[in-house]
Amino acid sequence: MAFAAGSNFVLERPLSAISVGRTLKAAYGLIIRERLRYFRCPISIPAAIREQEAGEIRCQAVNISEGGMAVISSVPLKPGMQVTLQFAIPGQGSQFAAQSEICWCDEKGRSGLRFGALSPEQKTELKQWLSKRLEESLPESVALKFRSTS
């Protein structure tokens, strides 16, 4: 009945540490994927925004997710602007050039950009890099419980 209602996993009574642990271990992948969907990794890397009228605008990325990036710029940006965002992920060799849209801006020079198009290879590279950062952000005691097999 629970699965028919849309549940992905179910805890059955009576609850025990072993049964709950087994269920959560099986659900770990789903939990991580759901968390990754919204995970914004803090970052401090240089980036460049290219826009037809403004030319190239140098900025600093402050966080990144699968869907976009937040930057700080000394040049005012406007929501709705279509731009190309160029950046490199730390520790990776490839350069990204993502067609993006400015989604929001504030008075402190911060802006949020939504990636419009990344190549399948770039999506995979970014997703793997973010997954690793997310796993590194988990407390080791928690990560170990999910990594061990029993």
C-alpha cells in the first residue's frame, strides 16, 4: 500500500536498529541523489561571463550546483540576460562554456545563473565532481555506516 502511494522505502514494525539500518543502507543512493539535486557546493574560482553588449565580465564563483552557479561581479547584471559562463572546476582539466541565464541579482553584486546547455560529458563531469564533494561533506561516521556491508 505504501509503495502504491509513492513511497520509495518502508520501515516495518517492530522497529529494530538492524532493520532500520538495513533499510537506510538500501536507500542511501536515493538519499544522496535527492540531496545532490539541491546541493550547492561552496567554491571560490574565477569565472567569466560573456554577453554581447557588455563583452567579457570577470567574476568570482561562490557556489555551484548541477543546475547553475552563484557569482559575485563588480559589473551589474540583470535577470533575464542570456550569457555564456566560462569556468573550470578545481582539479579537473576541462574548461566549461555554458549557455546560461541570469536568474537573480542583488545590490551586493551577487547573481545566480542557471545553466541552459551543458554537453553530456560536462554534465557527467560536473555531477561526479559534486557527488564527491557531497560525500566529503558528510561526517565520516555517517559515511562509514553506508559504505560498510553487513
